[in-house]
Amino acid sequence: MIHQDTIVALATPSGAGAIAVIRLSGKDAISIADGSFKSIKSKKTLSNQKTHTIHLGHVIDGNKTIDEVLVSVFKNPNSYTGEDVVEVSCHGSNYIQQEIIQLFLRKGCRMATAGEFTLRAFLNGKLDLSQAEAVADLISSDNEASHQIAMQQMRGGFSSEIAKLREELLNFASLIELELDFAEEDVEFADRTQFKDLVERISFVLKRLIDSFAVGNVIKNGIPVAIVGEPNVGKSTLLNALLNEERAIVSEIAGTTRDTIEDEISIGGIGFRFIDTAGIRETKDVVESIGIKKTFEKIDQAQVVVFLADSLNFKEDVFINSFKIEIEKIKNKYPLKPLLIVANKVDKLDANQIESIKKEIPQIHFLSAKKSIGVDELKDKLLSFVNTGALRNNDTIVTNSRHYDSLLKALDEIEKVKHGLQSGLSGDLLAIDIRQALYHFGEITGEITNDDLLGNIFANFCIGK
């Protein structure tokens, strides 16, 4: 999959704006741009300029001047794609953007496909495959944690760790393969004790990376939190307090929220997606009952459940007993989901009443969503469910499901090698499992790839990147 033609695309978001950037890449990028560029102060040509320089001038089509622009020139191999690259910064009018792109298409360019600039960077050895995928993650990052992980991966943190393991395993694989050439002489070039230590170390690292995916997936996609409870206990008010905006309709009328409302905020650099659900109660209202059904669907999808109650109801023993039963029902139905039990409207209770409720339900958290009392403490509790230790220590964290799948397969093959060493398996059989482990390592960084895999990966990129 080697492309020799010159591609063009809008590199900034579509639509009108202050400026837009149009990117060209390929062997004719500079000459095509040169044919439509006229310098303001001199008769300079872009092809005679040094790499990494910027030039002021006009984009012209025959005798027609389209726009005054800045043109950046990057000559191969010192560019993002490894090819000659030109970036035209023009005014952000939709008309101007299309006029310039259409002009370059007539001059011999082809419209770039999704992710084709980054694909060329990979094919030309500027990035390995995991770094290329990190580019897409960086573009889509919407909180500090996902940005930090994407930056670390794009700089090659994950790649270098995998490449080091692969190189060490490859060295031993070469010695094992060499033994097969001298099978009749019964010699061992690969020290089995050192090999066992290496396999143990690789197994340990793979398990650590695999375990990190649970955190990485949460950081990348955010944590869905369902806010549930009876009608009119303040679920919508709590959502508004968490988001610090009037996102949900608040009313004294029970059953106001008849559908789920979702929005996301960042807490401690981690994305949390809050879901305000319809109140759970017996109802004959058809629309409200549909909303309640959706509530249980959202609880199924959520990773954390906030079960909200009205503090004033705890004055009645009957309510406390029924509330405890409801808590147990949720715990039994969702035993693996963290459950936060929250009492709203704490501002209407005195200290003795609060202590009395705590004795009955020790794990309860008190707040007033309307007056924003205890809301920050609730955010801290939510953040405590995420193990951010690896993030703070700048450890490698896996966020890509393709990488996760390859790591699982590589670990499976390494475990086979480990078992083979323990049982004294012959070198030729060990070599089969080692080759498979190396194959799965290569899948991550791109040493092993195919057109279908690349097509699937880069199809998720935006056009122009």
C-alpha cells in the first residue's frame, strides 16, 4: 500500500472561521502549490525555498486572485508524512476554502481519504502503528487524563516498551532457531535459565499492561454514572449541581423527568458521564413508565450507581426499612457496580437527625443539591473509584481495544512457552509458540500488518489528518 500521488484536504474543521488550513502531501505538492502561488514582495518560487519556511503571497487562478495566504513548506523527509508537504493558511470563508481545494484538484491533486496523511506517516516510517493510533486519540481527547495518555503513547512510551520485549524475545528466538540447524549434534545455544527469566519478565509486563486496560478504557471513554431514586428526591437538581448549569428541568411535580438526560464533566482529569433518570415508582402513566424502563436500562449500562433519597423521609421508620430493602435489591442485582447511597436536602435536618440516620445506614453520604452542600465531597467519592495511581506515576496505560486483544494473545503464547520450558519441550516446538508471540507483538507496533487492518484503523480518523 504505497501511494505516490499528491493528496489535498482541509486540515481544520469545516465551516466558516477566522482562518482555515489546507494541506497537500506528495511528490508534486510543492510544484502544484507553486503554480498557483504569487509572492507579494518578490518573484520567489516555493520549490527554491528552504524547508520549514513560511511565505506570504496570493493564491491565483489565472488572472483571478482567490485570497492572500501564508504558505508553509516542509520538504521530505522532514515533514509529518515524510513526503513534501505544503500547508496553505487562508481566510476561513467556505467559498475561499472550496475555491483553493478545487484549484489544487484541477492541478493534479487527489482528495485525501480519512487519516491518509497519518497513514503515509506510518508507511514512511515517521510513526509506528500504535503512535499513529494515538494521534486519533489525542484529537478526540476531551479531558486531562485522556490527553496525557494519548501524548505518552504518541511519543512512543507504549511502543518502546513493546519493542524492547519483542527485541529480547527475538534474540532468544534466533538462538532457538539456530539450534534447529544443529539438531543432530544436540547443542543448546539459548541458555534455558536466562530464557526462563526472560519469559517470566515478559509475562509480568504483559499482565501489567493488560490490567491497565480497565483503567485506560475508563479514562478514554469516561465513566457512566446513573443517578436513580424515587420521583422528586432531587435527581435533576443534583445533575444541575454537578454540571454547574441548568441542564435538567426541576419541578416540585413528581415524575417531571420522563426520559434520561445525560451530560459529562471532568473530575480530577477523568471524564464522568452523568445520567439523570426517571424516578422509580409504580405508575399508570404510559410515558412515565417508559422512562422508568429506560432507567433500569441505564443502570445496566452505568459503571457507578448513585442512589438518591430525600433526607426528610428518613424520619419515618417504615421508610428506612423499605429503603434498606431497595438498597439490597440493587446490590443483589448489580453486585459488581459501586453503589453510592446519597441523602439529599440535608440542609433541612439537624445534627441529631443526621447522626440517627448514619446509625441506620453508615455508608450514606449527605448533601444538599439545591444549596451545593456536599457536592464536591460526592465528586471526590466518585473519583476514588478510579485507580489513577498509574496515571500519576506516568506508567504505560493501554486504552486501545486492538492493543488489548493482541496483548492477551501474546500472553497466551508466552504462557505456552513458559509451560514448554518447564516440561522440557524440544526447541522446534518452543519456536512455534515464540513465533506466534512475536507476531502478536508486531501487530501492535505495525511490524506485522495488512491492508484490511490499516483500512479499519485509519477509517476512524478525520479527513485532513
